[in-house]
Amino acid sequence: MNDIINRLRDATQAVGETIDHVPGLTPGLASGLALGESGEPGGSRTRRSWLVPVAAAASVTVAVAGGVAVARGGDGGLGQAAATGVGPAAVPTFFADAGEDGITVRSVNGGAETSRVPEPSDKERFVSIQAAQDNRLFYAVSASDDCRPRLYRFVLDEAGKIGSFDALPFAPPEGTRPTSLAVSGDGSKLAYGTAPCGREPGTGSLVVADTTTGDSRTWTAKDGTGATNLSMTADGRLVLFTRDVASVAAVAEPALVVEPSATLTAEVPVKEEEATSSSSPAVSITVTVTPGIRSDEKDDPGPAVVNAVPTAAVTAIPAEPVVTSDPTATAPATILPSPIPTAAASLVPAEESLSWCRFAVESVPATPADAPSAGKTAEPSEPAELKATVQVCPDSPEVGLLDTGAPGDSLDKATTFSLLNESDGASGGVLGAKISPDGTRIVAALGGVDVALADGKLPPSSGPTGLAAFSTDDGRPLGVFHRQVGTSGLRLLDIDGTGENMLVTRDGEIGAVDGSGYRTLVDTGDALVNFGSRIAW
Amino acid sequence: MTTSEAADDTIAGLYAEHALGLARLALIMLGDREAAEDVVQEAFLGLHRRFGGLRDRSKALTYLRSAVLNNARSVLRRRRLPSWFAGTYEPPVWSAESAALLGAERREVMEALHRLPRRQREALVLRYYGDLSEEETAQVMGISRGTVKSTTSRALDALGRLLGDAR
């Protein structure tokens, strides 16, 4: 013991003696320790406001729509040579998303599409995508109607073209539906969450697989809940995930009808498919209005905004879970808590855990006087403009950190942190949490997202939002390193291999946050799009 | 002489007497000279702000040591943020890349010390580098004397194991 003390004394004294003087006291020293702020001046962006006119006696269809709308086609190059070595961690030059039209690769400079792979078949769709640290090797996992998921790998060349696209020789267990995928820095390890497929009861699990051998190890939770929103450290040792707690995600299917001067009750089928493929256990809704102006014309002023006269009240009650394989129903937006003064309709969740989600619809008669726009004059019989407010539910603040090097096969052994939904001034709930490649921190977006589907009669986004870091030792907040004021909240989508670049979404844009702040990568035009884990760089 | 001038004099005296020692303490915790100097400056600024409640010089020194440890913790935490936010810092003076060559054996000790939990590391450094008594260490760390004793004991065991492992 004395030997240890002596060695300690000797080493610390030798270190101390490398300083032999200190500069004088400078009383004016600005606090070098205070966390600075990066971000943008408030109000630099105007909130997107949409006009959603509704034709005479029209029904308003609330369906799920989303993803980046792109045409099918492309240069898949299925069956080419397998991937080779993975380079060092690189600042991303491409990002890829998996949507209804397969996988689309885009350049971070301008968002131009560089390559595309269609979905494997009309019965199989990509549910999650992840990149290795070099931003060239990507993996994707699919779910299929026959409950036989598959894993895919593709490699990008320097121009962002997909050089090879292959199914891996091993796959997630049959009878499961993958929820989310994560990959180690060198691409040698994959982690994915699974949920029971179809109506069969089963348990969720987390699987880590070696991409060379296909060997895998599975962790299951006692209560059957699975894992979603996975991320992995560069060495593949730690996996961060969100417990897939509420296995319900309500999606308003084409059943929610709003008519002027009507009070009605609509059933909202629960779509099991979305329950875990979205990154959140929350209610999922996107509003599509049919017939009427298509979404690509939403910036058209159309019939003018009418004064808010709530004439319709809608109560949507989640019904029994309904499994649907409608491939157009994707990208849920999650909905959330905060009082909406103009709410004339609200989604009443069946699950207690959803009680803080809100969805407001307001239908207003359009009168000619209020609709001067040429060619689109509303007839007196033409009923209504729908005003809807959707607020995006935060994720569960409970995250699990699994040490894959520790023995055991229970997901309950994972360390659980409850991330504070307020840190350093930013508040509003956790919108995506990922582990940094070095495993020292959890990065989470904190904030609220609300989307006005009508004329933007919304309470402004409350307080500053931003990206915060939390310690992986104990979940303690380390500080907010990116702040935004006066914009809709960010959702964190992915962290790159260097740990310095965050892929985010905000106001219908896909963007990047790095040391110089936020920048837009591409505008999806859909403020409600929720990529879950179907986008990566 | 006004109260404020007297405070300035006292603080200047404390700085002349203890700044170097505190900077060395901070360096041992952080490995980075520039950050260590900042941490000490920050501690003295804190002392200046709250000097009204701290007239006893011995208590002022306890406060300063405590502030140095606290500020060093903040710096270590901040290093876990993305580097574009946390800033870059030099490799620790005891690392192989550092110009301050200390030798493999000392480097091994310092690396092991920094693998210990924060509280164990602080207790060891205060007790055996700072030569503080258990009581003084307890005051600086804001924990009980008994906790200092048990923490130090566990820390020595752990350090011994780490150094044993390294051989």
C-alpha cells in the first residue's frame, strides 16, 4: 500500500512541477466555464403555415402520409460485389432515407439525390437504415408482410452512387418485425430491436449480430417490451435504446370526418405497424385533406383564411388495434401535450401514457367574402377550411443503455436513465436520443414541436429548444450545446461517425447541426414527417 | 482603507501564496495547463464575489480548493460535449504525446488515477498530493470525514489493482 502511495505522490508531484509559475490575477476574466450559446437569433424563420381548404361536403381524411416523396426508379445495382473495408470516421457527405419509394441517397450539399434503391418488393419495406463511421457503408433492415425480415448492406462511391447492394446471408428471426437498426463504427456489428410480427403475441427483443459471421446474441425484457430508437458506440459495445413501452400508436385512418357545424366521434384505429417503427410510443397522425388542394400546392394562398369560428368538434377515440399493411400509411407524426386554446377537437387516447398528446381540428365555413383568391372562390355551399394543430409527442425520456460486453440475456439489466426534459434553459421533452460514437455522452434534442395545418393560430413554441448532452455514467445533463429560439423544435435523427455532426429535422426540413450551427440539407415539404430511424448518415 | 480594498488585498495575498499550488492541483485533475490556470482564475473570481461571507483565511483556502475541484469537474464534463462546442485541449501533460515527458511509470500512475471514479480521485489527490488531513479533505470535498476515510481506502485498493493489471 505504501508503495502505491509513494508512486502516487511521486507522479502527482512530477506533474504539478511542470508548472512553475502562474499568470497574474485577472479580475476581468470572462467565465471560460460558462456554457456558451450557439444557435440562431429568434424569429429568423417564419413558421410555415398551411391553408387546407376543403371542398363541399368533403370529408377530411386523416391518414398517415410521409417520407420524402420521390418517384420510383433508379440504379439499384442489386447483387453486386460485397462491401469491403470501412474507412475512418468521416464528416458525412451523404445521407440516406428509407421511404415509400425505397432508399434514397442524397448529397449533404444541396440535398440532390445521388442514388436510389427501390423497395425489395411490394410486400417488403425498409424500416430502418444506418451508416458506418465512414459514411459509405450503410445497412438497412426490412419488414415484410410474411414476417420474414431481412438485412441489407450497400456501399456508396465517392459520387454517392450505390456500388453494391446485397442482402446479408443472415436475417432477423422469422416472425419478428425489426424496429430500429444501429451499427458499430467499422460496420462489423449490428444491433436491432424486434417486435412481434402480426397479431401473434410475443416479446420484443434487442439483438446484436456480427456482420461477418452472423453470430448473434439476444436480450429480451421480462415484460415483453422491446427496444426502439437504437444507437451504438463506435466500438459496438454500448447500445442506447428507448423502451418500446406503449405498444400503441394511434393513427387516424380515413375515418375522421369533419363537416361544418357537426359534432362527431371518430374511431381511430391503432396501427400496430407504426407502434414501434416510429421512434416514439406516441400517437401518430398526419392530416391529409381530400379532396382539395394537394399537398404540393399548400403554399398557394387559395381561399383566404377565415376567421376562426369553431363549428365542428371532433373527438377521436383510439379503438382496438387494427393491423394494416397499407403501404402508403407511413411516417407518423406524434402528438403532444400542451394546451391548445383553439382546440375544437381532441384525440382522446386510450392509454394513460398518451394522455398528454393533443390533436386539434377546427373546421370553419369559407365564405366568398373571405375567399377572394382568383379561380378558387369558395361557393357558399362550399363548406370549410380545416384548421388543425398537431403537436409532436416527445419520446419517452426513459432510455436504456446496454453493455453488450456484460453477461446475461435480460434487457432489464440495461442501465436506465430518465433524461431530464429540461436542461440549461431548453425544455419541452426529448425528441430523439442517441449515444455518441465514443460512448461518453447521450445527445438528445429537447423541445416541443407543433405544426399548424391551418393559418398558424398557435401558441408560439414555448421556450428555447436545442441539443443537449447527457453523461453515460449517470444520465446527468452536461449542457446544451446548440440552442434555437423562435423555431419549431428539432428532432435528432442521427449522429455521424465523428460525433460532431447531428442529423436533425425541423419544420419539415432535414438539417444538420455542427459547430457552425444549423443548416438546411433538404426541405421535405412535410412538417409532419417522422423519419423514426429510417434516415441516417 | 475601505472594506472592498481590504478584500482585494487579502485576495491578492491569497493569490500570491496559493495560486501556484492550486494550479498544480487543477493540472493533476485536468492534465491541461491552460485549463488549470483558467480554473484557478475562476476560483479566485468566485472568492471575490462571495468574500463578504469568507473572512477567515483558512476558510478562504478551503473554499478555493473546493472551487478548483468543482470547476475542474465542469471542465471534464464539458470535454464530453462535441469538440466544436467544448473546444480543443492539449493532451494531458502525462500522456506520451505531451512535451512534458514524465516517464512511463508516472504516466501509468496518472492514467490509472484518471480511471478512478471522480470522488476517489479527488480524495487521493487531496490526501497524498495536497497532504491534507482527513478533516481538511472532508471540508474541501463537502463530505464527512468517515466518507473520506473509506473513499481513500477504496481508492488505494482500486489504484493498486489498476497498476497491478497494467503490469
